[in-house]
Amino acid sequence: MKVSILDDHTLIVESIRGVLNKMPGISEITLYTNPLLFLKEISVNYHPDLLITDLIMPSMGGLDLIEHCKTLLKDKIKIVVLSSINNAPTVRQALRMGVNGYLAKDATMEELAEAVREIMQGKQYIGKSIQKNFLNSIITEEQVVLHLTPREKEVLELLCSSKTVKEIAHELKLSANTVHSYHKNILRKFKLNRTVDLVSFAIQHGLHNPYHS
């Protein structure tokens, strides 16, 4: 199995390599600190079986990198995210894009090795420190969304996308007063007072995906 490690911190990629070198079944490990260089190489002649990558890097965001990898190699490459970004919407988006594992950067090297073993066996792995928050977010999303009407869900999504009441009214072909009423009802159901708190709540609990705004 050929593994690539991508992170703009050299100490991290060297540490991960040290762990993977002790694992059976890994024949080659390549290190990268630049996502553009990695994409250039896999587009030409290098096809790793597994990529371990951060999401915060110079020159390209991690989710964009994942999209490019999946476009170039499709299911031929497995991807593990190792990142300090651990909010539910980002984890959810990465999984939807085909990521096979997601760990927090405070995970131990032993857990990373466990994740690699699981993924090599065709399984998916979500880090222990992420699982609880992720599960709680899904439960909260299901509970909250059940209490919103279809129109309230539309208004919430548009509010989170920075639309004004006037713009929402125009887009949904409603009066501004009607949109104000929906807005007020959503705030009441979430027990919130301000739109900024509503948007923050929606993002934190996976009710709005900021990457699709």
C-alpha cells in the first residue's frame, strides 16, 4: 500500500511517517507540504492508495483538495482527514465527499494507526473525540428540523446564506411581513433572540452547510 502524507508542518508529516513505517502492508510513504504539488504528481504518474491530509493549508483548502483527488482518482484513493477543524458541518461535508476517515489533530498516533488499519480493511473511521459531538449534532438536527415547517426551513437556509428579509421575500415570492413572521417563529422555536445567534446555531448543529452558501 502506497501512502501520501500532506501537511504544511514538516514535523507532523515526519511524525506520521514514523508511525506508518512500523505498520505492515505499507510499501511506500511520500511526504508533501504543498497540495498543488501533490495534485500535480497524482495527475501525471503517481497514484497513492491512501492520503492523510490536513484541511488548513496554504494555496488550497482541504475540501477543494479532496474534490480534486476524487475527480482524478475516484475510488482508487482512500482519504483520511487529520485536522483541527472538527465542527459537525465540516465533518459531514468531508464524509459526503467520500472521505474514509476523519480524526482530530489531538488524536494519538496510536489512534491514527488504528484508523489506517480500519480503512485498509475497507471500513470507515471517525475519531473518538469527534464521534460524540458529531452524533449529538445529528440528533439535534433531526429534533429541530422536525419542528420546522418546509417554508421555515427555506427561510432559515436563506438567512444563513446572508440574505436580507427583502431578498428572501423576493426569492420566495412572499411579502416582507410574512418573512418577518417566519423569522420570528424560527427564533422562538430555537429559543434565540438574534439572527447572528440563529446562524451560528444552525452552522454548529449541521442545519446549514457554509461551504454551499
